[in-house]
Amino acid sequence: MLASKRILLIIGGGIAAYKSLDLIRRLRERGASVTPVLTRAGTEFVTPLSVSALCGQKVFQDLFDLTDEAEMGHIELSRSADLIVVAPATADLMAKMVNGHASDLASTLLLATDTPVLIAPAMNVRMWQHLATQRNIETLLADGIAFVGPNEGDMACGEYGPGRMSEPLEIVSAIEAQLANGPLRGKKMLVTSGPTHEPIDPVRYIANRSSGAQGTAIAKALSALGAEVVFVSGPADVPAPSGVQVVPVGSARDMLAAVQRALPVDAAVFAAAVADWRVASASETKLKKSQNGLPKLEFQENPDILAPISHLNRDRPELVIGFAAETDDVVAHATAKRDRKGCDWIVANDVRPETGIMGGSENDVTLITKDGAEDWPRMSKDAVAKRLADRIAAALT
């Protein structure tokens, strides 16, 4: 898939820059050519010699290099690739992209290019979560910049959380998705997945048995058809897919806010098993056993996610797809849900414990559309995802 593809790789300044060396190797073994641009901060972590040796090309570093400007020039360099990849993309580089800075070669290339850009963020968890960075992320997404990661895990600084750069093979998958010439090329998709966790107190929560496997499979299938995918996921059992923009959330309210930020999109697939209720007033301290009996929990309804998106006047996706997990009268309940929510399709399934569907590797679904109910045979969740992705592509193209 990457044979003869030209990648311009910008290596930012962060400890994750060491992963860029393996990324270069992975890209070249798949037939891609890699033209490297190393920032001044990047040279603190990897050397121009090691980068050049792996790429088989000279490393570009200086905006005012007279030889480089005479031979190619930064304008030509910015437009001669099939894709620009920034890995690691530091908080500083992202801020420069948002504000249109051109203070060094890397930022100038990113400002001057008309080539698609994919970034792999890497930074301290607090930097990632800072309001300024979150504003920058929203702006970059709105500008059409594609993201891969970051992942959650241990930091070089000793902290834990989101901010780790995606692994090289995850970035390769994202690059392949960006360069795919599938029927959904140029389309933006939203997929929700997993359960939501509604807190009772700091250590307890209300949830359900959703593993997130079906939503993850759908995101992968849409990405494989060339779509840009925003994947909004609750705390799922299965790993998030690579090659998509992952937005982790906790509660139903968090998920609704993330969905609204992701708009506009061409299609939205709401595969998440969102909790219908939450505790009205979650305790700020752990609830203790007492002689006064059981604690009294008052519940209130969570906000709907599917219906508000289905009834948007502006920014409504062309195709809105909901899921209905039922234990009885599956088709009747799912058909009523489609009418009530105002979505285009409903994917209904029977989740009684004896079916093994919820948390299992297979699914048995019925697709509900305005034309009626279409029963699909029981198959793997990956196969369900591929079939649904193909139907989405046919509807949008």
C-alpha cells in the first residue's frame, strides 16, 4: 500500500523522537521513501546521522540553508510529498501550526504546504490536558489535520496518562489509512464505542457489560475504506484502533460533549452502550457502610446523544446510525427507537446472556432502515463491521 509513496517526516523535539527511527524503518520496508526534517529541538534526542542513515537521504534542518534553497526550496519541499507526518508533534509545534508561525523550517513547511498532514502528538499528560492544548486540538481538527494518538501510559517524566506518542506500527496504519484510495476517501466519520461509567463515589460507578469490540471493529473498517475517523470511546475492554483520532471519555455527558466537538462529519455511527441513568449527586468521598442501613441513591436521566444529532438543523451528518441492544421483541423495539430518535438506520441485536453477544467475538444483527428490517447472519464482529462499512460507503458515494 505504501510502495512508491513519498513521506515528508518532521521530527519534533521530545523523548518520543527515538520512535521516529523505528518509524522510518517500518515505512521504508513497506516501500515508502522518507524525506526527513529534523527540528533543532529534535537534534537533542536523535542525531542527523542516524536519521539520514535510515532514510537514505540527507536531513533537512535549516530554513536558511542556501544550498537547499537553491536545489529545492522549502516551498517545493513542502509540496513534493504524498503526506506530511509530524512525529513527535510537540505542544510547541502544534501551537505554531494553529497560529500560523513560520519561525523555523518545520513550521514554515507546515504553513506553506497543500499536502495532507498527519500528526502524532507526544507530550506530558498535563500539557496534553491543558486548556490551551485542547483548544489547539479542536482548531487543528477543524483545519483538517489528521491525528494518530496519543496513547495513555507511563511518561518519561514519571507521570501516567494520555500523551504518549503512538507506536510506530500504529502510525504506519494511520499513514496507510490516510493514503488509502478507498470509496470513503475524503469523508469524515464519527464512531462512538464502549460503555460509559457514571460515578457513584470516587471508587464506584454504574456501567454495563459492553466491551467496545463492535465499535472498534467499525472504526477500523471505515478507516480501511479511506475515511478519516474520529473515535469517541468510553472505558472499553479492547484496545482502541490505530489510524484513527481517539477521543477517550468517561461519562455520558463527556461523550455528548466530545461528539458535539467532532461535528461536522459525513456519517455518525453510535455504537456506544451509553448508560441511561446516573446518580443525581455523586459523593465526593467514598460511601461507607453504616448502622443506618443502605445508602439511598437518587437517579436522573442521562442526556440523549443519538436524538439531538439526528434532529440537528445544521451540521447533521448525512447518515446517522444508532444501535439497539435488546433482550426481547428486538425488531419491534429497534424500529420504534429509529422512529423516536430520528436516525436513518438502527443496528439491532439480541443481547440476552445466552446469546454470548455482549462481550463476545460474534454478533447477530438486524439492520433497520426506512425500507424495513434486514436480518444478517451471525458472524464475527469484524465481519459485521466490514458489511456495515460497505453499506455506509454505498450510501455516501
